[in-house]
Amino acid sequence: MIPILFIITIIAFLFVHLTPGDPIRIMYGAEIDQETYEQMREREGFNDPLVVQYGRYMYNMAIQGDFGQSYRTRSDVSEEVLRRFGYTFILTILSMFWAILIGVTVGIISATKRNSILDRLGMISTITALSIPEFWFGLMMMQIFAVQFGWFPTSGSGTWLHLILPSLTLGFGVAATIVRFTRSSVLEVLREDYVRTARAKGQKESVVIWSHVLRNALIPVVTMAGLQFGFLIGGAVVVEQVFAWPGLGSYLIDGILTRDYPVIQALILLFSFQFLLINLLVDISYGFLNPQIRYE
Amino acid sequence: MTMTKNILDIKDLTINFKSDGKEISVVDGISFHIKAGETLGVVGESGCGKSVTSLSIMGLIPSPPGRVAGGTIEFEGKNLLDFKEKDMRKVRGNDISMIFQEPMTSLNPVFTIGKQINEVLLLHNDMNQTEARNRSIEMLKLVGIPRPEQIYSNYPYQLSGGMRQRVMIAIGLACQPKLLIADEPTTALDVTIQAQILNLMQDLKEKTDTSIMFITHDLGVVAEMCDRVVVMYSGQVVEETDVDTLFNDPKHPYTLGLLGSIPKATEKIERLYSIRGQVPQAGTVEKGCRFADRCDKVMDRCREEDPPLFQMKQGHQCRCWLYAED
């Protein structure tokens, strides 16, 4: 994990510094004269070779634990990240909760009632959900449930009600993927000999499905759901912007718009770290689902 | 007639499967019975309908595409085909249980052995976890598993194929069923383990007095295990007799062919006999005997008319025009 993170720091650094656009110009525009501009460039160290700049960045981060200050607000990036992390965390977790709840349930129904109207309906919905861009889906949700019915606030944060629409919007696409995955996995397991054994014991069909089949069918679904977390982090950036949710996503967008290098670098690194961490957790969770892995 | 009653009595059972919009009879009007305490061998090549027949007794035919299209399956005088799913569940694993061909895949990989035996015990008996556990360990001991307490908490992947089949037998016999259906239980095992499992089944049968329907394509196994034999070919019963007659005085050319293809240790032969051709696909034979194309003794009549079952002597029937009296 450490070597991967190291490579990511290089990529993130190069990506940010080689992007066209100058943070100082963007921030002050034409308000400052050439001399002040040069001074500011010198102060931020932009005139040093990239390698030196990278070295300084790594030294500050790895040794001092300092992620730098935002060019724009002059506040500590790490403080701001910590403040906003909770918002994004609860949003992604809740989205994943919806995604798994909807995805696994609909997937099982689709598989057990294969080729029925329910199954067809489920499959059509998943294609639709996968094809709709999140920002548009979010706006539609807002239009219907917030503006028309007035059940939820349109945007912002504060109460748990603010969370419902953004998390549903974000979870929907992932739910669709999980539906398809669960369906094919359950269909595969249903053909296994041990399912026939369970039925031959006189076990109820519901227990056969929810215990014998599901425990086996979920193993690949868990992997996929873990990988989808990466997608969720990306999606959160868009959804947070749509719903004005004060999480990391909107911070990142602001950062990119103003070429706020320390902010962008810190967030790319954080997102990558989250992704790696989730993959690790997925690997560990195998042990609970598959006894063979637990012992080996 | 003997006085023992029939535990299972199948009459004119027809099972159809739908494929490409057409319904095909995979099992075509078969009748046979199993007496209490008896072991009946059901012999035939792959695809002759023997496994489908056994699944239909359990009410486990995958439907769709399959369905029982006619006939009756009487178990202790009651037609199982009239049973509702809920009542059928009380029969499965309790009165009739089944062990399968593939011990490697027949146990659920994510549950312990103990849990899988407990499951059937708890479903059909009024017992608590501790009682179930004790009974499960007792069953493991009964089927000759060493260190049963340890195996109880093992997972299937930690056991060999032979051991897993013993576990399957333990599950099958846990509720003391009246009928055990064994669908090629030793086919997937190597020969030494095969012999052990067969001995075990013979042993347990004597102890528990369970009737067994033993499905196999191995006539050696039949000789060792069975009292009577039903030979199936392409969805029909072609010969039914006791096991002595099967080996000493077989009638149907198909049975003769099967017996002829067993290598004998006492003879040196250049080339082992085999029945030429292949089993016709279900539903492809339109008229005449289904075995006609492969038969050494085929006559003109065989290609025209489907032979009925002819009564040979007491308890011996054969579906072949050779034995027509007219």
C-alpha cells in the first residue's frame, strides 16, 4: 500500500503542476502588477524546478505531517479536510447502504423470478439508472421530491432530511450495478448441487435462497461493491456540487477551479487512500464469507 | 406373492421437458415398485431418465422446463403428486431422502458439516441445538467418520470426497427415512472408496431397515447391493427382475449387451464387447422399439411397433418382441 501511495503522490503532483493555469493569476487576475506577481511566485516556490517543489511537498507532508495551506483561503488544508470529511463520509456510507439494500433485494427477486414481469422491470430500471447522469438525476430528484412535493429540503445541510436526496442520487447508479451482479451470481449459485441438497432436506425455499444461496452468491458481490466505492467517491464530487453539500467534493471542485495545488493534491491522495483501504477491507471480509480463505 | 407391502409404487409415470417450445417425454410411462426393506437397482445409461425419475419422487423436478405429465407416485399408499409443496417438504429429508452423485459439490461450502446435518434434524424433529448436535455427532460416528467431534465443526473443503459422501449419507439417514434414494452415490469416487461406501450403505441398511432405490449404471454395484433390478432405456422400463435372474437369465437384448460389456477376469479377450451406437435423444424415435437401431436381434416388427412389457415368469418382465407369444 505504501509504494502505491508513493506513486500516487508523484502522479497527483505532476498532474496538478502540469495543468495549464496559474493559481496566482486566477486568484488576483489583473489586479496585481508584474512585480508583485513575481514576488508571489517566488514566495510560493513556483520558480524552483519541479523536482525541488516535489521534494519540498513530500518533506512537509511525510515528515512534518503538513499538507500545506490553501492558496485561496490561507487555511490549513488538513484542518479543512477533517472538517469536511465527516460530511462526505456519511454521504457515501448512506449511499452504499441504499445501493446494497436496493441492489441485493432487487437482484434476488430478479433472479428467483427469472423472466417474469418483475425481472424485466428490474432489468429495464437498471439500464435506465446506469444511463442517467448523476447531476441530471439529482436535479430531477430535487425537482420532484423537494420542489413539487416539498418532502425534503432542496439543498444544503443541517438535518438528516438533507441527506436523503443526495445519498439516494449517489447510491442509485451503484444499486443498478449491484442488481445486475447479484442477479447473475444468484442464478449461478441456484444451479449448484448443494442447493438441490438443501431442497432435498425439506428446507423452505425462502431459507434456501436467503441462507444457502445468498451466503455463496454474495462473495463476488462484495468485491464488486467494494470497487464501486471508488465510483461513489467520484460521484460524490458531482452530487455534492448539485446539492450544495459541504463535503470534500465541493472542496475539490473549488480547489480545481482556482488551481489550489495543495488542496487538489491532498484530496487526490485521500481519495486514493480510501480506495486502497476499502479494497483491503473487502479482502478481509472474504474471510467472513468464505471459510476456505479464513483458514489458508 | 410376498406379504411385504410396497413402500413406493410408481404407475405410468410420464415426465415431460420443454425444449425449443416442444415438449419431450424424458420418462415415458414407467411403472415399478419398491417393497419395504428392499433395495431396488435402477440401471441404465446416462440420459435414460433414471435421475429425473428419482427427482420426481422428491418433487424436485426443475419446473419449468420439466413437469410430471401423468401417472402416480404412491408412497405408503398416498400419491405424492397430490401433495402440496408444504406437505412435500415434510416428506423430503424425513420420509424420503436422497444422496447424490457428486459429493464434492453437494455440500454447501460456507457452512460447517455439523450445521448441515443439524439443519435436517431441526427441520423434522422437535429438538434443541444441543440434542441436534449430539445426534449429528452420533450420525457421523455411524457413517464411520473418525474424530466426529472435530469433523462436526469442519467445513466441507477440509474433507475428501469419500468423507463428504459419508456426510451426505449421514444427512440422508439422520431422520431415519423409510426410503433412501441413492443417485449414483459412488460414481464420482475412486474404486477403494467406492467399496467402502457400498459396504457402509449395506451395513446401515441392515441396521435401519430403510428401503433403498439405488440408481447406477454399474452392474457390479447392482450385484453387490440390490435385491431386484429395473433396467431403463430411453425413458422406458425394458426389463424388471430379481438380481439373480438378471445375471443368470437376462432376456432383453439391451440387458444382455450391458452384461456383455463387463470385462471378466477369467477370460482373455481381444476386444471388450460394447453396444454399438448411441442412446437416441429423447423424443426422436417415432415408432417401433427405441432400442431397434442398436439391437443385434432386431426384426422387422421392432421397427414398426413399440413392444409392450411381456410377462416372463413371476416378477420378471421384458419389453421385447422376441418374447411375444403370437
